[in-house]
Amino acid sequence: MPPRVYLGCLRYLGMALLLWALALLPGCFDVVAELVLKPDGVGTLTMTLKVPQGLEKQVGPAQLREIMTPGPQFSQELEKGVVEFNQQASFGQLDQLTAQRVRFELERIDLGLLGIRDDTYRLTGWLRSLEGDRPDRDVPLGAELDARHPGRLRPGADDPASRRARQLMAATLAGHYLKVIYQVPGRITQAWPVEVGDQSFDPQRGSREGLVIWQVPMAAIFNARLRHTLIFRVDFQGKYRFLAENIEKSGSKFFEEPKAGEPKK
């Protein structure tokens, strides 16, 4: 792919979580984000980047820098000609987790009846966009709406060269996916579709209780051209222990680079 076309493709990629892959590869990759929560509040977040064997030397832990705290562990596996780079962090509560582009919030939305019905919780994940890094963006990083036109999502430019670049990149992404997986401590009562531009992708229930999976084609993300955050949401009835009985909500944070002169968090 010519450098000019390749750069045009990068410009219109909607998810910054994919940047560390696209910065070095001609396409042909998959990304998986898996969040596991346990009843006692502990959990793990695993980020996985899958690339074809032979390209793994162009990618490594330096590019897979999504999870910032707690200190993640890195691993690499080879299976059926695909190299998997994994970054995983374990935490005692969601509040301890910070990441570059993804954050989660768990909230108790309904008290159950002792011995009859468990409490109901809502788990929401946000995956924020690459376009927030552009110096000409005039809305806050991760915002979903155009500040100049309330209620309207903001697409990028669409000149002929950009359309052609998008088509070429979308072709290389065929058959590859962004997959978001939740394993929650309870019975899922509702799982919302994820909206990508004008398309909607329904989640799938897993074979285990509390397992839900969204699988979004990379080409759909790329072609949407919208500067907005993807939202993954599920309600479940079960048991989850917050740090204190009077706490009803717990959430991770986006990692923010400190400003000049400020100490690192």
C-alpha cells in the first residue's frame, strides 16, 4: 500500500485502541478486550493483539501500551500461524485500573430481595476514539457529539482520495474484528448492542453464565468515520462487593499524560 494511501487510512480510523497495530502493519489483525469481574470485587483486564506470523517482529510490548495501572504482565503466544500479544492486569477494585483508551464503570441500580432476588448491576465500558488526539479537534477527548451542532455526530472529511484510501484499508480488514468480552458475577438480564456509525451490532451470550461478547468488524469501525466513543453495556443480577456498604458505584479511569511540570500520577 503506498505511504500516501496508508496515511490517509490512518487518518480515518475511528478507534485509537487500534493505532498501535495500524502504525506498523498493513492490516490483517484482530483486537480483543476482555474484562472479568468476581463477586469479591477483584478482576482482570486482558488486551490482546493478534497478527500474522512473520509480522510479529514489527510489533511488541512497546506498541501494546493500553493498560497503565496496575502494572500489567506481557505474554506472547503462537497458534495456527497467528501471534498473540497479551497485556493483562489484575486489580482489587475497578477504581485501581487506568488505561489509555478504555474505561469501565459498575453501578448497583437496584437492590434485590434477600433470599428471593440478587441485586442488579450495570456494567458500562467506553472505548474512546483516535480523533481526540488530533490538534484540530474542538470537542473534549472521548466526546460523542459535535460541540458546534448539539445532537449531531461528527464525521470526517470525505474527498475522493480519502474515500479510495478508506476502501483499500477496509479491504485489508475483511474478516478481522474488535472483540469486547465481559465475564460478570451473575445472570445477564440485558445486553445492549454497540452502535458504530449508523450500524448496530448485537452482543452474543456465552455458554457460561455472565458471559457476553461483542464482535465488531474492523471494516465497520474504519468505514464509520465518526469521532465518537463506542459503548458496551450490560445489566446483570448477582453479587458484587464494593469497598464499603454505602458505595454504589466503582469505575476505572482513562490515563492522562501529566502536563509539563506536573508529577506523573
